[in-house]
Amino acid sequence: MKRTLTMNNGIEIPILGFGTYQITDPKETEEAVFQAIQTGYRHIDTAQSYLNEEAVGKGIKKSNVAREELFITTKIWVENVSYDGVHASFQRSLDRLQLDYVDLLLLHQPFNDVYSAWRAMEELQSEGKVKAIGISNFSVDRAVDLSLFNKVVPQINQIEINPFHQQTKAIKLLKEENILPEAWAPFAEGKNDIFNNEVLKKIAEKYNKSVAQVIIRWLVEQEVVVLAKSVKQERMRENFDVFDFQLSDEDKEQITTLDQRESQFFSHADPKIIHWMAERKLNI
């Protein structure tokens, strides 16, 4: 089973990444990133809005792993989504991360001056400061619109994908547009008591694996990049150990029955959510 996927610009991305969302304590963040890299993760995901780029950078530096062996992602927050905003805030992100470049830069949300911001990201990519550029939380139609009227087709669209919100159609359509899907919140942040779900527990017992491992494997087999997060080293190792078993068609059919076909968090089409994101000024 492949451990990397190839984006539309020919660059490989590790299929399994380590997410840092909601790890806010600087020391805990630094240690979690360090331990994740020690465990074997080579793909680390952060964002301006996580307010932990500096600590993530320290964890990367502490690992002493060669930069070219790592794949680092960060994201531009809504208040910085403009031509000038991308250029200025990205440099600040680089400084916090103590890096000369990032492997993947995403527009975190589909709001504000997306087209000017995308042109700035295309420039950063052509300058070599960013290896790949992409989007996050864009509906498929917005992703295609961005693709058709700009030079660079997004390499990635990072969206919510989990057993309760499977996004089967979106995954298919993104791949048809040559945009790689990447899953955030694969465990739905524990909602609906996911780790005790009877369907998932039964499959996990069959392979002597955990529910988390089954979910990650389910995404890996769909060739979806997946971000898993934990601050516990034992759990990090467990989440990384998913390449020695394969789900059956029956397993996948059972998982399909769990799909609620709606976000487990909020809708990006909800005006209240857009207002909240527009008003969330981080000064970063």
C-alpha cells in the first residue's frame, strides 16, 4: 500500500499526516511534534489560526530530521486572504516556523478576497517558497471555479471527512478535477461516541486493531490524505500502524451505513459562521 500520494504538480505528499489543531500549550505542542516525528510521521499540519506555528517549528527543529525529509503544511487565515495579506502573513508564518519554505500552503477558508490571495500563492510557489498550494473547506464547485480561472489548479482540498460525513461524491469529483482530497477530523473529534461505535468496534476486533486505526485505514484505502492528532505517544504509534491490514468490501459496506451526509460541526453555507470567521481577528 502506498504511503505517499502524488499531487497534480508531481510532488509527493505522505498519505498520513500529524495534525496539530487544538494543541495550544507551547511546550505540549513542541513535544507532540517532536514525538510524532520520532514515531515516523513526516507530514506535519498546522495553520495560522491554530496559534501554534512557533511551537510546531521548535518541535521540527528539535527532531533533527533533515528538512527535505519532512512535509510541512500551514494555512492562511481569513483576515489575511488578500494579495498583500498572503505575502505579509506567509512571511510571518515562515519566521514562526523557522523555515525557508513550506511544502504546502492552503487557503484555510473559502472567504474574503480568494482570487487575489490565490494569485499571491501562485507567486510564492513560482518563487520556491511554497512547493504546493491548495485550499481547505472549499465546496467542489468553488474549487473548480478557482481552478478554471487561474493558472494553477489547487493541489489539495482539505475537507471534513469521517464515517459520519463521508463526502463520497466530493472525493470522486475532486479526484476527477485532479485535486487531491485531504481529510480533517477523521475521528469527528469523538462525536457520536465514535470510538465505541458498534460497527467500527466489530471491524476493529476482526483485525485486532483500534477503531481509530480502522478509520485511518478506510481513508488510506480511498487514497485520501488523512490527518491524525494525539498528544500521547502510544496513540501516535497506534495511528501510524495502519499499513499491515486491509478492509474487506463487507467492512466498507458496513462503514457506509454510518454516513449522516452532513457536517458534524457546522455548515460553511451558514451566514452566522461566515460572520464569525470574518470577525475572528488574530492579528497574525
